[in-house]
Amino acid sequence: MSDWKPRRFWTEAAAVPVTGGYTVHLDKRPVKTPAKAPLVVPTEALAQALAAEWDAQEAQVNPATMPLTRTANSAIDKVAVQRAEVADMLAAYGDADLLCYRAETPAELVAQQAAAWDPVLDWAEGDLGARLSPRAGILHAPQDPAALATLSARVHALDPFELAAFHDLVALTGSLVLGFAAFLTTWSADEIWELSRLDERWQEAQWGVDDEARQIEALKRAAFDDARRFLTLLHR
């Protein structure tokens, strides 16, 4: 969508029911995706949020200010046509999940990781039916194939709209388990995000805050929040 910047030509954007769900009309003209497919989403709540993004545009359409629309476009134009491949890519995070790779030293960091991450792995075992095991060091050590198969089946059960947003939750945290936690639990966004940044916070405590790194992180956090909001609207 980087080259897609038409000028605003409409006075009103509205969510409208159509066959298969809801779309957005710009002065009664239905919106299409960049690939020219109908922009149809499953819920009215999501369509209303998309309409609000369109209504907020000024003289020129700026896709950077339309994260929900971008995710819906991605679901329709990209994920839907390669759903299995996207699901496989995301499921692969389970075999190298952030929460499973622990420091060997210092003892304080080892203890912090165990205290923060072990309860999340316990949640995954109880609620997702898959036990992932931590290991010390950065060398890859395969997880239990049965646990990975269970997580993979859950990922493959997601529809294209869910997968499009779930992709961001997993990729931005580096954790399939945290992606599911962000999707399936009521844990706060702050709690989940900070779990994914534990190592960075440790480094900041030792060496100070890197302003540039924090600016990049702020962009990632905004994208994480947008993805979680998309899933919330998808299930309203």
C-alpha cells in the first residue's frame, strides 16, 4: 500500500452490511483492497472502526494512519491466498519461543526470567494443551513434537483475518505463546508487552536507556496494540 495515496474525495464513510459481512462505503461507493477485491470484514464493529479510519483522513489518504484497514487488506489480499503457509510460519515460532531461551548468567537475570516466564508457560500447558520447556543458552534445542503439533493445529484453525493480526502479535513479541496470550486472555497489553521486553529492560538497567531503541520500540508497541484491537473488534 506504500504507493496508494489518493486524495480524499468523499464526505462521509459508513459501515454497510453486505453479503458475507460488512464493508465501508465512501459516499455510497464501496471500498476495495489494493488488489481490487471487495473490502468485506466479518463484524460490524470492525467495519465501523475501518470507517472511522477513512473518516479521519484529510486532504490525502495516509495509510500509515489506517492500521486496521491495512490489516484487513492484508487478510484479504495476502493471507487468504496463502493461509497454510502463513500458519506454518507462525507455528514455527513455537520451536524457538522467546520464553524458552533463558540466560545462563547472571543469577539475577536467570531468576527474573524464571519468575516472569515460567507462569506463562504454565498457562500455555493448561489452556493451550502444550508444554514448552525452557533451556539455558541460545543454541536451538527442539521442543516436544506433540506440543508443537498442538500449537500448530491451533494456529491453522485461525481464519485469514485472525491470522493477519495474530502474525503481528507473534512477530512483535517473538513468542507464539505470548501471541496466544494476547489473543485469548484478558491480560493487559502492558503486561504482555513487558514480558516480551524483559531482556531489553535488564540491559537498560545495566547500561541505561537507548533513546533510539526506545523510539523503535514505541512503533512496535503501537503495532502490537493495533493488532490486539483488530482481534477484539473481530470478535465483537
